[in-house]
Amino acid sequence: MTNPLFDALFAPHLGKDTPFLHLEDGTTLTHDAFLRKAAQIGGALVELDLSAGDRVALQVHKSPEALAVYAACVQKGIIFLPLNTGYTASELDYFIENSGAKLVICDPSKENDIAPIAERTRAQILTLDGSGDGSLIESAKSQPEMTSTTARNGDDLAAFLYTSGTTGRSKGAMLTQDNLLSNAEVLKDYWAFTRADVLLHALPIFHTHGLFVASNVMLLCGGAMVFMPSFNPDTILKHMPRATSMMGVPTFYTRLLDHDGFTREAAAHMRLFISGSAPMLSETHEQFESLTGQRILERYGMTETNMNTSNPYEGARKAGTVGFALPGVDVKICDPESGATLPQGEIGVIEVRGPNVFKGYWKMPEKTREELREDGFFITGDLGQIDADGYVQIVGRGKDLIISGGYNIYPKEIEMVVDDQPGVKESAVVGVPHPDFGESPVAVVVPDGAGPDIDQITSACATELARFKHPRKIIILDALPRNTMGKVQKNALREDYKTLFTNTES
Ligand code: MCA
Ligand code: AMP
């Protein structure tokens, strides 16, 4: 009886009093204490009649207990479906219904909003708050601190992570045990993580970066994490003396660089700073190096693929590139029309293949066929080139995507909400440079009749969309720029508004 992911990430720590999570209240949770919590939660899930292959949707604040739900799901073969805490009830409705989740775990403050959705989809509902209390934990308390591990194959599903699409409809990326484990193994070795490491963990744990890259790697190497509820530069600096490494999105680094307390001395004993999820400006790399004497290691990944490429640990880390294909991962640059592989140095769509690449989109066989080729290559939608030394450089996106502070925003989702409002003929949402978030969405609206009520658009966005997706500016324009084929020229809009946030205080 085996369960490859549990056996590699969790089982080796059973009974070990080694530090795992250093918490804000000054306490440290050992690996063993964490696994005992996870076993109790696993027991509670089984008692609720959940079994291997069922889905558990989780929208809760970051806490050791939230991570223990992940461990419990892996141990019991239950598919883990974490959701951004910013999602509104109307966004959650789709995820819960589409995934067929049998149990929804939410913050107590959201229970009333989610209850009608759960009732309609016949899901059970339990609560878990940011301090680790709630009805889930009440049910778990009576469970034993050891529990059986459900046998799984590497090809069995471990998690669904929803990712938006250019059509505005989210797709559930199905990730197997092997997808997660193979990537964690490669990253641990590539970045030289050992049990001596202490990682500053300030990322959310509902996305690939904070959950699979950071947490899986640390579980695999046996090191510890300073587990912070969210990113705060003061807290990061407070804990830096005990840490060896940090993983973050570019906004973490620009905010740290803006902080007076971040000095060469503060960073002196850190062995590794890793960035990803969004492009890091070369200026940020350079500013970081001149302040600390260290080079940030940038890597590239996706929800569907985990990590694909990375700058090297030893050897030159090139700013403006995302490094080399990881061991076991094939990366090629293809013609967007024909799919043919392009000669080295040319720009095209990045395609990737390897044990890290997901199994497909849940209940969307056609979408899966469009993006995942029969030979196993996944069409990322990112545009890139490979330089003469083999470094992959991302030069743009073939997909209509905005990345704000590491969160993905698909303009279509916002356009659908804006277009629905009275007085709106049509709209186009584009991402423009933002000094803090990298990019931010701007909605350009063409009026119909008496024209739109901006407050109404704002309040519709607030009801329908997570806060991070809200347009930071709404601009009224007589007509959208179009090419001769009638297609909206988003590039022209991006150009027109490119200094909207960088010129002013926004
Ligand atoms: C929060 N807000 C945001 C964002 N985050 N708005 C736009 N973009 C965001 N990313 C909202 C807040 O709700 C708040 O709303 C206002 O913006 C300003 O909040 P602030 O306090 O400045 O934000 P924060 O809470 O400090 O958060 C910023 C953050 C955070 C630390 C950058 O967004 C974050 O942790 N990002 C990491 C995302 C991540 O893990 N991505 C990985 C995805 P109001 O104005 O109403 O107060 S995985 C992935 O992409 C792939 C696989 C990969 O390669 O890793
Ligand atoms: P997600 O769908 O949230 O997994 O986001 C994946 C997307 O983030 C990729 O397709 C890229 O567009 C982008 N991304 C991730 N890492 C980087 C990076 N280091 N540089 C540029 N873009 C990145």
C-alpha cells in the first residue's frame, strides 16, 4: 500500500520533533504536531463520508490548520481544491458547482453567503478561521492522532487549481500526485534545499507558488518555514535573522527595496531569494544586487505545469530571463499558427512537456485538447525565446492576461461584468504598468444612450469580482480602437494609458 505524495512529503516526519512552522505568536509547530493535527482532520473528513477522489473546496485564511487540511486530503486521497480568499460568493458558486465539491470549508464570516450555494449543490459545509478554530476543528478533536493512509497511484489526482481563461470561464487544472511530487523533487535539488533551511513563507497557500513550490519543497527537504499570514515587510525583516531563504512575487521585492530596514546586513546570511509568478523588471534585479550583493533567482511556472524553468543556483542568474528548462522538462518555442518548432533565437509560443504537466481541465475535454497536445506538450500562451546560452526569456503573452501582484486577471471576466451594466455599449480591459503591482487593470468603456453610471459599474465589480480584479481606473471613450478586421486593438489602449499609474499617485 503506497501513496507516493504522502510517503514523500509527510510520512518521513511522523514522530519527528523537528521544527516545521514558526508562527507569528512566537511558537513553533513541530512536524509531528502538524501531522497529528492533519491525522485528526483526515479522520473527520472520512467520518463525513469523504473518500478518495472526492473534492474538498477550501476558502480560508492562511493557518497551520489550513495546510493540515491539504496534508489530510493527500493522506486520504481526497482532491484538494484551495480557493483565493478574495473570491466573492458569485465566483465561489461556479467553483463549488463545477468541481462537484462534497465539502466546502470556509471562514465563519463567509458561512452565510456560502450556505445557499452548498445547499443547492448538496455540499456539506464546515468552518475554519484564521486562528485555527471552527466547526472543522471541533469535529477533528475527537479523532485519533494517527490515521491510516489511503493507497494511491502517482497518476491519481491530488488537487484541482482553478485558473481563469481568455473566455472568462475558469478551468479546473487537474494535478496528479506525480505532477506535484516530481516538481518538488526537482526544485529541492535544483535550489539546494536541505533540512537546515528556514524559508520566509509570506505567500498565500491557495496558489501553486505558496502551496506547491514553497510548502512541498520545504516538506520534502525537512526544513522549517516562518509561516506568516500575509506579506508585511516589517514582519519579514523581523524574521530574516533566523531565515535562510525566501520565495516571493516581484511586489515582495520592490516593497522590500522601498523599506529602510532592508540593508545588506539584514540580507547578509540569507542564501537564496527566489522570485516568480510575474515578470521581474531588470531594474529590480539590479537594484537588489547593488543593495544586498545577492542576485535574485527568477523562475517560471504555471498552475497547469508547476515550475518549468529556473535560473541556476550555481552559475549565472540572468536578469530578464527565467533560466533553463528544469531537469526532466522539455521546453520549445513554436510558431503560434502552425505549432512548428522555431529555430533557436526566434520568438514564439512557449510549449512545455514533462512529469510536471497536468492531466487536463476538469470536465473540459475540448479545452484540454486545445491546450494540451497529444504528444504531451502544453501550449502555455506565453511568448518567449531561448538565447544562445539556453536561457529562456519571456517577451510577452499571446493570451489576454493581466498579472497584478502575482494574481492573474483575465480581462474578459471584468468586461463581462462591465458590459452588463446599463449605459454601457461595450468595454475593453487592459493591463498597464503599476509601480507596486507590476500591472493593473484599466477599463475603457464606450457609452450607450445616456451613458453609464460609474458608481454602478464599481459596485457591480465589487459584488461579482474579487477585489484584486477591480479596475483601478474607468475611462470613458467614444469608440474603441479597432483594426480593419474589426478587432479591438488592445495594444493601442495599453500604449495610450501606459503612464496612467506611473505618472501619478495611484
Ligand atoms: C491585494 N490587493 C490587490 C492585490 N493583493 N490588488 C491587486 N493586486 C493584488 N495582487 C488589494 C487589497 O485587497 C487591497 O484592497 C488593495 O489591493 C491594496 O492592498 P495591499 O495591502 O497593498 O495588498 P496586500 O494585501 O499587501 O497584497 C499584495 C501582495 C499580495 C502581497 C502582493 O497580493 C500577494 O501576496 N500576492 C501573491 C500572489 C501569489 O501568490 N501569486 C502566485 C500565483 P483595498 O484597496 O480595498 O484595501 S501562482 C502562479 O502565478 C504561478 C504558478 C507561478 O509561477 O508562481
Ligand atoms: P498562473 O496561471 O497563475 O499559474 O500564472 C502563470 C503565468 O504567470 C504564466 O503563464 C506567465 O505568464 C506568468 N509567469 C510566471 N512566472 C513568471 C516569470 N518569472 N516571468 C514572467 N511571467 C511569469
